[in-house]
Amino acid sequence: MSTGSASAGSASVARTPRLPLRRSARIRWAALVATCGVLLLAVLLSLSLGSKDIPLGQTWALLLAPDGSTDSTVLHELRVPRTFMALVCGAALGVAGALMQSLTRNPLADPGILGINAGASLAVVLSVALIGIGSIFVYLWFAFLGAAAASLAVYLLGAAGRQSATPTRLALAGVAISAALSALTEAVVLADQAVFNEFRLWVAGSLEGRSFDILLVVLPFVAGGLLLALLLAPSLNALALGMEKGRSLGVNVRRVQVLTMVAVTLLAGSATAAIGPVGFVGLAVPFLARGLVGSDQRWVTALSILLGAAWLLCADVIARIVVRPEEVQVGIVAALLGAPFFVALVRRRKIPAL
């Protein structure tokens, strides 16, 4: 089925050639080990760099034996929780993008196509405007519920009528719901200055001040989403051959679609609620993963966990040092890193179909 109607930009999605389902085991394991190395380097840089750098040797010593110094306090109370948050949210966004692209069979799709960002944003705005909530510990629950409600609305709209929820119908439903919710959000924000002041800090996407308390709230949802994504990978491989072929292989198409949307909502909804909307991670990471390990969804999911974590962590390190001692929101840096990748991607004459 053509995915052109769900694509962004003017790139045409080619029906052939398709990315090979298999890569040699050597290539796959080499890609996995190399990505682990990049991720480890990103973790070390995240713990060491900031408004005040801490030498790597001292960082390791303070991790093992806190001494109560200023560097030790900064490391344990600020950088360690922030690093873990970036790892968890980056992995969640990367896998959510992989699931979304597999579900819609569109290599240019990302979690935003389900209305997750728009639903979370509207929920945050309404919680501030109507209830006066100003604490992230409270409105992150509203953000998550808003993301879930938007995903449900997209699926119900995409499945309405006699036809099933085809990839194209889901994509179009997501675009429609996102546009409507975004318009409502803008209306509320422009009508209330206090809401605008609160919302503009969250909507840019930031890891600043994110503590272990917030991480513990979203971690169970992310863990559930990752487990579900791994369990769905074989069924998504079958559906990549076509819905009819998938059915002939014993796949319950509707159940797989519903569970995939649940997984995307758990992953992207949790990450968005915790740190705000962060774009391009869910678009670029799965595409890179497929280029390295082929289109086998099991390997794509595994590599997207590592690549997503590394991508967001690297973006956060850059956000901290580019204008230090101040810092830029990580959502802005992630977009600046991803935008050239997206432009190069859509300028290709042919984008392999899923």
C-alpha cells in the first residue's frame, strides 16, 4: 500500500527497492556494539560537561565515593538524574518512532502523527488555564492522559465506517486530530498570558531540573511500552508483507494495530509528559536503525532503544555547553540536529517503503 498520503514533504515513497529484511549477523552485532560505545561516551560526557566541567577521572571517583563537595552535589543531584531521564526518554521516543513507521508503513512518520504531542499540549494548557496547576509533578499526568485520549480518538476515527483502520486512514486521522487540537491549544494560550508563560517553558522540551521523582513516575509506562514493542516485533514483520499476507500467517491485524498504538502512546506519551515535546528523534532514529540492521523489526527496536538514548543525550550535552553558563532547551537542539537529516532524507529521489 502506498504511504505517500501520510508522508511529509514532497518526497515520493518508492515501492521498490525495499530495505532488505536481513543483514548478516556480523553487521548487526557490529552495529549494536558500536552504538553501545557511542552511548557510553555520551553518558560520560553528560556526567562531565555542563556550566562547570568536571574532569572524567574526578567524575568517576565522585560517582563511587561522594564527598559532599560542590562538584559531588552537582553530579549526584543534577547530572545523574538528568542523564537517566535522557536515556529513558530518548529510548522511548526512538522506539515509538520505529513502531509508528512500521504501523503506518511510512518511513517519514513519527509519534506526532498520532496526535500525541498535540493531545499532551492541550491537556497541559487546560490544566494550567482551568485548574491553575503550575507543578510538573501534577500536569505531567494531564499530559499523559491527553496523549492517550488523542491516540484513542485517532484510532476511532481511522477505524470508523466499514473499512478497517488501514495505515493511510490512521495517518490521515492523526493529521486531522493534531490540527484540531493544536488550534484549540493556540486559542487558549493566546487568551491567557499566565498560561502562555507556563506553557512556553514546557513546550520547548527540556531536561533541566528533571529529578528521579519524575523519572520514577514515567519509568513503569516506558518499561511497559518497550516490552510491548519487543513482543509485537514478529507480528509487525508479518504485516510488513501486507495485511492480507499477515492474516494468512495468522496475525490478528486489528489486535496488532491496537496494541501498537497502545505501545506508542505509553512510550511517546510518557516522554512528552516528562520533558515536553521533542521532535525528530522518533523520525531519524528508526531510519538510521533500519539502515544499519535491515528492516527486521526485532533488531530495529533493539537498536532504536540505544540510538534514541544516545541521540537525546548528545542533544542535551550540546544544549548545556553551546551558550554556557546558560543552556538551550534540549527540544530546540534535537530539532536543529534532526532538521538537516530530514531535509537530506526528503530530497532523496526515492525513499524505501516499509
